[in-house]
Amino acid sequence: MALRFLGKDANSVGGDSPTLYATDTDTFIVQGWIVTDPDLLAKVTLDADQDVVEIPFNLFDHLAKDGLPGVVTSWLPPIVHVTDRQTCLIHGTRVTDPEALTHMAIPSHESCVEVPRDAIAALLEEGDEAHHA
């Protein structure tokens, strides 16, 4: 799987931050913080090959670099929870592709999931009047 870097969390300190990549397989790789809170994890049903990561809303701003302008206005899957910290939990397939992983810097407090492009596109609304829900 080939990756194309789209961007990092705009508020990151020190370069360790959630990151967004586009793939050559019509998916996005979403790198975010590992979720350890049992109350949050209880809100998510995961298959054996799936995981959930927490990311800041501003990571979605980088979708425009892959032709998906607009802002998130829908909190449907792959978003499985919205926090009061301007972050959300994203659900997807755990990334295990060796080629992809060699191109990523993943700190020990982060993980990454693969999410279909059309699932992310369905969350967006285009236009100047759009805003985060």
C-alpha cells in the first residue's frame, strides 16, 4: 500500500501528532492517540482486525489536499464518539501492511487505522456555511 502524507495536527508540539495519509487503495490512514479509557472503549464494538484512535477535529482539514473540501458535519461511523475536548474517536481496520508502516513514524502512544474514502466523504459538507457540528 502506497501512502501520501496529507498533514498533521495543527496544534501538535514536538512533531508527535495525529497524522492523515491517503492511500492508493481509496482509503485513508488515520494515525491518532491510542484510546485506553474503558468508558470510551465500551462505546465501540470492534472486530478482531479493527481498532479505534482519537484525533483532533483539525486533522480533517487536510482532506482538501486529497480533493475532499468541506468540514465534518455528521457524527456517523467511522466517527464513533465525539469528546468535549474537540476530538473524536475514529473506528477502522488496524493497519498491518509492512510497506505502509515503514513510511510512518508512530510514537508508542499512537496507533493507526484504515478507513474507506467514501466513509470519510459521507461526513463532509461543502460550502462556506458549513461548520463543525
